[in-house]
Amino acid sequence: MSDTPAPHEPNVAGPAAPDPWKSFRGVMAGTLILEAIVVLLALPVVSMVGGGLTAWSTVYLVGFAVFLVLLAGVQGRPWAIWLNLGVQLILVAGFFVYPAVGMVGLLFVVVWAILAYLRAEVLRRQRRGLLPGQQQPPD
């Protein structure tokens, strides 16, 4: 016997509803990876127009980029969005390395604030049953 229903039998379970949080976790992880790339692209800028790369600035930029990549792996946790937003303060502190690094930090604070807003909006719609995956198909 096969586990699939015959064509004339109704599918009792039906297809699983799409998980909005799965795609949102992907957006957050992707944003962290892009942010890590941007931070690594600051290395040549700091070396050429900044005060030059020092051991501290190199460790700061490379270490922060590695941290962002590792952080992309924990996006399934409920506290991840708030950690992502809080971590941006470390990048804003990059003003001490080179002002452009701090400006990148401010830019990503805005990005993560928008993502936090979108998370709240999806949560609000999910609680009200307004998400497309929560709608009943028309009869």
C-alpha cells in the first residue's frame, strides 16, 4: 500500500500552511551575511584613507564580520532580532576606527529597525489571522 491517497480520496491533512517565520529568518540571516560583506569591504577603505590598518582595527573589522556570520546561524531563536539590533551598537562604535565604519553602523541600525517593525507587523497579522497562509480557501 502506498501512503499517498488515491485520486478519489480527499486529502484529510491538506497541504501545510506556509511558515512566515521561516522566510523571515532567511531574510535576517541574509542581511547579516550582507552586513558581514560590507564590514569586510571597509578593510581597504580604512587602510587607504583612514589612519591605516592597525592590529586593533583589523581584529575589530574581521572579528565583527566573523561574528555576524556566526550570528546568522542562530536566527531561529526568538531573541535573535533583538540581538541583531543590539549588535549594531558595536558597529556604530566603529566611528573610533574610521567615521565611515560608524556611518555604516548607523545605516544598518536603520535596516534592523525596519526589520524589527516588519517582524512586529507579521506577528500582529498572524495573531489576527490575516496572513495569506491562514486564510480558508473559497468553497
